[in-house]
Amino acid sequence: MLRIGVLVSGGGTNLQAIIDKVKSGEVSNTEIAFVISNNENAYALTRAQNAGIAAECVSPKKYASRAQFEEALLDTIDAYQVDLIVLAGFLVIIPEAMIKKYKNRIINIHPSLIPSFCGTGAYGLHVHEKALARGVKVSGATVHFVDEGTDTGPIILQKAVEIKEGDTPEVLQRRIMEQAEWIILPRAIDLIANGKVEVVDGIAHIIGE
Ligand code: GAR
């Protein structure tokens, strides 16, 4: 059984997709051990509580320094002893110590086709604003392992989504969530839980698909 912890900051629709698909068995061999948010008002925490999952807030506001916050975050995660950490709309820069400790054991969902519209400052609605401003005709979502860079780790899954004339960032965000994010993030967890993802020389391969 793969024990996962999910880190969130906001609404938690990706978390909900994971909860629903673990429950239905579409994501197999997986147990959600905790949900942690940096934001105490995140609706994602309510979703976790409703599903009977341990939910905690580790807020930088409660600590005197960034270093203390990062230490508390890592200590809280370590205490749950998980196999995989899932960043599902977690808008905090991941501490380097955590990346080192959990190498190829942290995955992130990003709302574009990496390497487009990613990196520093590309999060949430900003990603879709950038895609629309560039006039691309497809965008999508990417699940990748987290390494020391921003959105630079090995890509596990991607799914393209059509951009339509007249799209606003909000409309595009919702379409990408529905048609890509809520599908590929649970799918990536299922693949990892069933031993089907291997990273060789910085490239993630899906085995036996
Ligand atoms: C999602 O669109 C996710 O891809 C994005 O934040 C949103 C969270 O929504 N993440 C990033 O932009 C990371 N760079 P949710 O809380 O409803 O899952």
C-alpha cells in the first residue's frame, strides 16, 4: 500500500479528485495519510476532514523565520512516514532539505504543458493568463517529479486541452482542471502505487503500459 501525503493551499479540487478515485478504486493500492495546508482558510482542509483524513495547517505566519517554518513543515510530514508527497496546488517553494530527503518521492501538478508557461511566478490563474496572452491553441497539464528547480523535474504524464476563441483565464483554468488535471494526477499516483514509474537518467518512464 502506497501511503501518500497531500500538500494544498486552496480550493482542493485536485485533492477531491484523488479522494474520490482512491475511494472508487480507480486509484488502487493507495492510502491518503494526511493533508497539510500552509493556509488555514483553505477549503481543501474541509474536504480532507469530510473524508476523514488527518488535516493540519502549517502556516509560515506562525513561525519567526522561514527556516523555522520549513523545519516544522518537514517534521510534520516526516511524522506521517509516507512513501509519496503529492503537491496538489501547494503554492509554497519546497525547502531544499525536503527535496533532497524525498528525491523522486514528491510529485506536482502544473496547469500547463511544461516547458511552456512554468517556472517562477507561473502558478494558478497566472499560468492561463500567460497562455492566452501568447495565443497558443493548446495548453494542458503536467504531472512531474519535483527536483531542485522550479517545474524542471522528470515529467510523468501530460494531457493537452484545446483553447477556444473567447476563453478567459478562469474558463480555461476550469477546462484544464476537468479535462486534464483531475485525470492525470490520480492516474500518476495509481501508476506509482503499482510500481509502473521508473526514473532513469532524469527521464520518467511508464512501464508496461
Ligand atoms: C491547480 O490548477 C494546480 O494545477 C495549480 O493550482 C491549482 C490548485 O487548484 N498549481 C500550480 O499552479 C502550481 N504551480 P485546487 O486547489 O482546486 O486543486
